[in-house]
Amino acid sequence: MKHVNLPYITKITDSRIEARGIKTLLFRYPRAVDPGQFFMIWIPGVDEIPMSVSYISQDIKGITFRRVGDATTALYKLKPDDMIGIRGPYGNGFRIDGKHILFVAGGTGIATLAPAIEKAISKGIASTVVIGAKTYEEIFFEERLKNHNAKIHISTDDGSRGYKGYASDLSKQILNKKRERFNSIITCGPEPMMKKLLETCGDIPLQASLERYMKCCIGLCGQCCIGEGLRVCVEGPVFDGKTLKNIEDFGVYRRDPTGRKIRILG
Amino acid sequence: MDISTTISSIKLKNPTILASGIMDEDAGSMQRIIKRGGVGAVVTKSIGLTARRGYPNPTVIELEHGILNAMGLPNPGIDHYGEEIEKIKHLQTPIIGSIYGANPDEFIELSRRMEDLDVDALELNLSCPHTKKYGLEIGCDPYLVRKITCAVKENVSIPVFIKLSPNVTSIIELAKMAEEAGADAIVAINTVKAMKINIDLRRPILSNKIGGYSGKAIMPIGVRCVYEIAENIQIPIIGVGGITTGEDAIEYFMAGASAVQIGSGVYYRGIDIFKTVCSEIENWMKKHGYKKLSDLIGVAHI
Ligand SMILES: Cc1cc2nc3c(=O)[nH]c(=O)nc-3n(C[C@H](O)[C@H](O)[C@H](O)COP(=O)(O)OP(=O)(O)OC[C@H]3O[C@@H](n4cnc5c(N)ncnc54)[C@H](O)[C@@H]3O)c2cc1C
Ligand SMILES: Cc1cc2nc3c(=O)[nH]c(=O)nc-3n(C[C@H](O)[C@H](O)[C@H](O)COP(=O)(O)O)c2cc1C
Ligand code: FES
């Protein structure tokens, strides 16, 4: 395991369906990884894509993803004993401290947040979690986190379970209740949702995990840059609210693989 | 201590330049390199007439002694890239516009468009080693190098630099052709054609299979190319390939380079490598009794 930036070939040890169109793959990867960091996953002959770590143990690591296009469909089809290449971990990860953290996940964002929530709880930090999904069939990791004693709130866009509306709106309600005092907010999900959260969180420090198209992940190619040359693959993917307030493109623009700006759909 | 340098009509406050393709896809990254990195000039990403996605990943991997990439010339196209250049002009650091095309007409069109954007000089990428129809496929033919250089020179008034590849039988011949055609400087070298196979999977790792090797491993190749070119032409040379320290840069100056570009070094030593290399150059010069960088250029030609 000498070179961090060269794919390490490993076998899938286990896989499971977490919810509709959402799958976890576990594999042996004996390198230290922090919650909020991510891997580049090489699916030979198909693509290499960024994926947050969703399970962390000494030897075994996992990723949890939604089937959206070619690469994730190819990943979805893999079975135990199939081989993939892994490089990383990349990025900074979350800062997990304080007495009470509000975690806000939208869509597959809960895959990125789950190990952070587990770490918070193991450090004795009270953890309130908002899990937002389009519909009840796409909610996952609820049981996993309940078992760790996280306080869970659910929202669905179609109202099929829990609060009807966006995770950011439900979070606003929770924040408005004076009884709840949070030292920090940690979020991962669609950018417009995270942007709304940033606008409503007042002076509670916020950390948000961003996604940008990635290629090198070693800070050279510039593909993932936001603001004044901040590399999401190196200085991110987790940025604090103060930094994000100065980034015009946050929640508005991302760049496609050619480098052209495209609007983020709200 | 004077570490300023001049390439054609371009004055650089220091001899370190950001190499093409590194942190230069958007204005923000170049802004960071200029404001925090301390560069003497920046080269833009190589820009073409239309947008290109480049190759699928994997496009970049790190090997033991260098970086292997096959990006495939991704870029937003000249229509969109203009706004990025507009946003960094006020920073008063020379901007060198890198362009690539498939034939002389494309180069003419692109160089005019770049000149309209008010860049300080042009760098013609005749050396990308892994993209069909472009780069090295043109840059290994001395007659095409001459034709393209002539065509561009006739159409713009800003200085024109020609970036060459080491993957040729004689880089000297190419440099001579470029000089004859009126080039204002030679940039050497682009990446070295290379491959990495994963033996467990029995397949090349890069999606394009073949890529270009950069970083520490290629430094002796770059130094040799600059040295050979310097023996044969009069126009200035910009040295590039494997530079990570001030002493590396000094080796290039001694081989005959008037300035250096740094690419992969941004990975090895971070964004402010330009500042660091400059202070290392100054320290070396102080220690060895040099007051002017120009006194070092070409001294190894014994
Ligand atoms: C740091 C980071 C962590 C991520 N973690 C997760 C996760 O835990 N779970 C999860 O389901 N998804 C995660 N993603 C998103 C995931 O990378 C994309 O869903 C995946 O790349 C889609 O590939 P595809 O070929 O299946 O889809 P495509 O049809 O190719 O693309 C679908 C979308 O994915 C984006 N995408 C494709 N390739 C890349 C790339 N190389 N880099 C970034 N985005 C890309 C496209 O821009 C597009 O918006 C993460 C992304 C980043 C940047
Ligand atoms: C990721 C990457 C992208 C590159 N893109 C370009 C490019 O678009 N145009 C170009 O002329 N050279 C490109 N190069 C080559 C560099 O400009 C430089 O010539 C080469 O990397 C050697 O210098 P180095 O060892 O300091 O990196 C690229 C190199 C790398 C590593
Ligand atoms: S992906 Fe290349 S700099 Fe971040």
C-alpha cells in the first residue's frame, strides 16, 4: 500500500441494498480514513468516480451510492469477489466537536454523514439527525443510526413519511425551537438545500460537504476548484459557512468536465 | 538580488511561471496562484476552438517518481474561456495564452482570439503526447512546426512561444525550425509519453492507456533538451519538467533557460511552491556570489 495516488486493487467483501436504487459495497482497505473523506473508485473499463466513505473499520471500508449513470450502474452490478481499484482517502473530513451537533442530510448525503454521526456519538456528543429524501422508499441508515442513539427526524418531498418538504425546512423548524441548542451544524446534500441552511443557521458554525466534478484529486488539474482556487479535492470537500459565504458559485454554479459553468438546479 | 528576467518583450518579476494545464481552468485558480503562489507569470490551460471533455477517468495517477496523466486536453473552448482571462487581467501578472489546434487555420483563429483577449504572449501547444490530431502529432513534423509558427506570427503582434515535446528524434531540429519561422521563445518540455499497467488486472490504468509523464522523474530529460536547444538557437528558452526546488531551477538556468515553468511541483510542494523556489534561488545565488539571475544563464555550456 505504498502509493496513495495509484489505485489499490481490492476485492469486494460484501454488498447490500440499503433502499430503492441505493447500494453499499464493502471492501478491504487497510488505510486510516476520517469521516467526510472520500475515495476515487476505479471501475476498470468504465470510469473512476469520487465516493465518500460510508463505513469505517480497521480493515474494511465501505461506500454507499445511488445508481444514477454509467459508473454507478456498473458499480451496482458488482458482487462479492469482484475487483475494484481504490485510491485515497482524499480531502479534509469533518471537524467533530462540541456538545450537540445537528446533522442535516439530503438524498445520498446521509452516506457521507453516517460515519461522522457515529464518531460524534462515540465521543459523547449529542447528535440530532435530519434525514431528507424524495420519498419514503429512499430513506436509508435510519436503523443504523437509531442503534447508536441518534435522535432522528425524517422529511420527504412527497410527504410519504415524516415532515412533508425539504430537509432544510425541517431543520429550520428544529433550529427555531428555543429548547434545542446546537454548537454546530454538519450537512451534506443538494447544494441549494445546504445554501438555504447556511442562510438560516445564524451564528451556529456550519460545515458543508460539497461535490464537484473530479479528475486528479491531487490538486493539480483544477477541475474541482471553487471560489479563489479552493480545490474541493484538497481543501474540501468540507468547507465552513464563513468560507462558503464568500463563494458566489455556492449553490448556483458547478463546472462540467470541459470547465464550462453550468447552473445547479434548485 | 535581481531575479527578474525577460522573455522577448515580456518582463517577469521572477523567473517562475505556472505551467499549462495546472490549476488554470478558471479565473479563481489562477488568481490564487498569482496572489498566494507568487508566480512571475501564468500560462493558461491549452484552449481550443470548441469545448472538449477530455478522456474519462482515470486521467491522473501518481507513480513512484512522477505523475502520469492523460487528460485529453479538456477545456471550455475559446468562447467561454475569455471571461476567465478577463477576470485576472487586473492582477498585473503576465498571462501567456496556451492554444492547441489541428491545423494552421485553427491556430490562426485561436491566436487572433487570444490576442483580442489581451494576453501578453502565446504558447503554441505542439507537444501534447496523448491526443489524436493535436499536439505532438503536429509537433513532431518540422515542416508543420514551421508552417504553424509562420502562420501565427503573420497574424498577431504579441510574442509567440513554441512548446516542444521530448518524444521526437531531434528536438534541436524542431527548435531551429521554430526559430527560423520567427518564434520568440521555445518552451521545453511537455510530458514524456509513458504507460502504467496494473498487473493484478492485466491492463493499463489510464483510460487512454498512454499518458504523459511529468514530475521529478523527467527533470534530467528536460535539462538535456534545454541544453541541446541552447547550443543551436539564439532565442530565449523556458525550461520545464520536474522542477520542485530552487536548485532544480538553477540547473535549468545553467543549461540555458531564461525562465522556468512549474506544473507537478504544485502537487509535491503546494500552491506556494513558486515563492519557495524563488527564495531558494536567491539563497543559492547569495551563497555563491551571484547578484543577477542573468549571470547564471547558460553557464554550464563548457
Ligand atoms: C467528494 C464526492 C463524494 C461523493 N460521494 C458520494 C456518495 O457517497 N454516494 C453517492 O451516491 N454519490 C457520491 N458522489 C457523487 C458520485 O461521484 C456521482 O454520482 C457519480 O460520479 C456518478 O457517476 P455515473 O457515471 O454513474 O453518472 P453520470 O451520468 O456520469 O453523472 C451523474 C452525475 O454525477 C456527476 N459525476 C460523474 N462523474 C463524476 C466525477 N468524476 N466527479 C464528480 N462528479 C461526477 C456528474 O457531473 C453528474 O452530475 C460524490 C461526489 C463527490 C465529488
Ligand atoms: C495534469 C496535467 C495537465 C497538463 N495539461 C497541459 C496542457 O493542457 N497543455 C500543455 O501544454 N501542457 C500540459 N501539461 C504539461 C505541463 O505543462 C508540463 O509541460 C509538464 O507537466 C512537465 O512539467 P512538470 O514536471 O513541472 O509538471 C500538463 C501536465 C499535467 C501534469
Ligand atoms: S480534481 Fe484535480 S484539482 Fe481537484
